[in-house]
Amino acid sequence: MRQARTFLAPAAALLICALPLLIQDQYVYHVMIMAGIYAILTMGLNLLLGCAGMFSLGHAAFYGLGAYFSALVTLRLGWPFLPALLASGLFTGLIGGVIAFPALRLKGIFLAIGTMGFNEIFRLTAINAESLTGGPAGLTGIPRPELFGYPIERSVDFYLMIIVLCALVYFMFNRILGSSPGRALIAIRDDETAAQSVGVNITRFKVAAFVFSSFSAGLAGSFFAHYMAYISPDNFGLAESFSILAMVALGGMGNLPGSVAGAALLVAGPEAFRFMQEYRLLIYGSSLILVVLLLPEGIFGWMRPKTPAAKAGLQRTAGTGGG
Amino acid sequence: MALLEVRAVRKVFGGIVALRDVDMTVSEGEIHGLIGPNGAGKTTLFNVLSGNYLPASGQILFAGRDLAASRAHERVKYGIARTFQNIRLFKSMSVADNIKTGFHGMTRTGWLTAIFMPVRAFKEERLVTAEAAKLLERLNLTWAADEPAVNLSYGDQRRVEIARALAARPRLLLLDEPAAGLNETEVGVLEHLIRGIRGAGITIVLVEHDMRLLMSVADRVTVLAHGQRIAQGIPEEIRLNTRVINEYLGGVPA
């Protein structure tokens, strides 16, 4: 199992980077770019829900905030793409931090309902604040990105860009989860009282989780806006939040590579079943239920050895046994 | 010298006075027993000491500083660590990760350090891993390092919880009924461990119903009943104190 894990990740990364050499189809690129955007969103929600145990159903609102912010600063203020991308992340992270304070008073399902409310408030504001957001029609003509004087127009360029962005976000969350802040988050999810007893400032860590989670959602939103060149409130409704939630569940709570895989599967999967027309949503829904029932730890759950016997085998291969 | 001085601490839940102006003095380096019948307020006092409850009034002087208003996660930094009556390990973590989490107060890696200074974070992580391994070795738990904490026996889980508390390098360790649910052999191991911790210069406050264990390890004992302190002294005095016998120990004094 250890071997599977060590080889799978580099192999997958290599394949993802080599795809432009193999594929010319614009439609396939579009699906993969969307998978990349959702991978970022899923990794962000995974930090909040999978690691810190905070049930948020408002992730699409942060995604939308980033998209609208980026669209507005480029359209109205003429900002170039890169500063707009970064500023969207920071702005959304800031809003996430502000939202965190009232949200921290809510637990479990009540937090889910509260964040769901936030999602609706965002969507309704986007519909009604017409002078700023363009109302139900949304914003059109969002400029395509330009990197160091090189315009990004072809699908391949967008594809390579989202890979870089995904890798950066992956690195960010991987570093957080691999050091003491990540452990503190898991500690909070497992037992808040015990986490406090080892000195974890629960409020601070929960707010930070909100900030980093919404920061990444803001980046995804900004990229989406400049990729599609058109955004409307429909892109950021509750259904999106639920989709991202399903991706986290599919990938496994707290499992970072799983989040990426979960997003890719749920974006590409329905496309693969397109020939079945309306029935594809039926298949989508029922397969999701099956996964949650049969693989409660997500599609990669099998990778984490659980039995002491498997553990012992692992220890032997890693040479760290002891008595 | 008194490391911990509890002065007139009062805690009220609704209309019930759980702690009625309790005083307690714990000297540096001693094992201080805390006993009393169920509902006497032992666990309440414990939670007040660890910051899980804030007292309505009174002072908690720790090394000369009043901590009565500080919160639970801050107490760890001042040097107070605790274990729980119902073991509270991090369920999804391995034994080693539980201990590593205990080092939280020592670590300086924040969110941004972890991202922008990965080398520094990595070095610290290596240090924490090494320290955790040392602690596991001291408690003869190395074999369990990668085991999910919940798979261990009750006695071993207790020791992991104590190890996690020790990881914070406390000056004062609060043990809440550590012998509860342990068999005789495990209690023997626990007693040895408690003496070893004191030997390392750590002061201990021990709540315990196992009188044989408590009377044998405690240097001094405080007795609570109905939220009040009814006695404080060395175990021999406590055993002969008629009020303590009537309220708690019962029977003929040994």
C-alpha cells in the first residue's frame, strides 16, 4: 500500500502535465479546467470541513465573491490580471475572517444552516445590487488574463495556468496540514476540550481556517471569471456549495489528494455519462450515495491502513518498528 | 514555597454553589491529593484550575501570578497541564500524533510560517517528532507509536494522555482520576509513573478514588465535601480525621 501511495502521486502529476501533448479537443480541456477550479474549491472546503470539522455550506459564496471582485477591479478599475487574482484571494479571505466570528457561535448543523444563509444573502445581493454586479444578467466582457505581456487565450494556456494555481494551493494546504497548525485543526475536530488542554487557541484556529479556506475560494473565483469572461449569480448558488461538499465527501474528509481526485471525478464523471441524457443525474446521485455508504472515508480511504496487522507490515517496510 | 495557591474560589451553577470559597495550597514538587465524596466539587475545582471554568470569585495564584481570569489554552503556556476523568485522546490520530499535538505550546510554526518558510517548519516538525519519540520511549510506548490511539488498552490510553500532558513541559500536572477503570497491574504501573513524574520535578495535583494509591503517593491531601474544604494535611492526619471519616472514608480508621 505504501508503494501504491509513493508512485501514484508523481504518476498522476506527470500525466496531468503531459496531457497537452496528447489531447487537442477543446471540450476536454474545458472539462479539465473546470475540474482544476473545483479542485481548488474542494481543497479549501476540505480544510474547513474535513480538517477542522466545520460544516460550511457557503463555500460557493466565497467563490462568487472572488469572481465578482476580480471582474469588477479589472472591468471598472482596469487592474491587470495577476494583481486582481491575488487581491481577490486576499479580499475573500478577509470576508471569510469577518464571517467566521458570528459563524463560530454555531456548531454542526446550525453552522451549516448559517453558512447556507450567507450563500443566499450573497446570491440575492448579486442579483439585486444591479449597478455594481449587473444584476441577474451578470457581468460580461471580463478581460482575458495577460501574463507578463503574453495573452492567455487558448485552452491549453488556461489549462497550464490552472495546473500551476492548483499546485500552489495544494502546496499551501499541504504545508499547513503537515505542520503544527494542521495537527491543531484535527485536534479541534476530534475534541475541542482536549485541544484547549494542549494550548490550542480554538477561536484563532477556526478563524484562520475560515480565512485560508475562503482565500483559496477567492482565487478559484477570480480564475473562473477571467476564464469564462462572463459571470452571473447563477454560477454561485447553493447547488454549487452542495457540489463542492459532495467532492470533499468523495475524496475523503481531511484527505488533500482525495479532494483533488473527488473534484476531478465529479466534474468529469457526469460528462462521461452525457450520452445517457437526463438519466445521468440519476446515476450521478445514486453513485454518490453508494460511495458515501460503502466508502465512508472516501475513495482513498483504503490507502490508510487501519488494522494493526497492516500497520505492522508498514512498519517493517519503513524500518521503524520498535518494542 | 507554594507553587499554587487557591484563595476563596467560588463557583456557582445556576442556584447551586459548587465551590464555596475553597482554599488550597500546593507546594512546589509535592504530590497533592484531592479527595471527597461524589459531588463534592473535585472536578469543578479541577476545571477551575485548568481554566475550563472561570470562577465567580477568588484567586488562583500560580507562581505568584493570578490566573483566575485566564483561559484554558493560556494556562498551558503558564505551565499547567491536565488529563481528563474520561480519557480525551484525539480519536483520529495515532499515538505519536497525539503526543506531538501535546507539543503545540512549544511550536512556533504558524500558518504563514508553514507556507512561506517550509524549511523552518520542517525542522521544527523533525524536532517535535524526535521529542515525541523520546517521551514515548520514556513511557515504554514506542511500540504503539503508529497505532490509532483508540486501539490501545484503557491503561495505555491513560498513559498516552499523561504523556501528551507532559509534552507541554508543565510545572504543575493535574491528574483527574487516572486510576479509574484500571486493573491492579495497571495501577501499579501508574503509581510508578506518577512517582517518576514527581521525581522529574513536576508538581502534581491528583484527584483519585483509589485510596490505597492516593494515600501511598500523596505528600499532602485536601478533602472537599459539599463544595467546601473540610481538611488539609498529610495522609496520616487525614486518615484519622473524624470529619473526613464521617463524610467520606467511612468505617474504622486503619
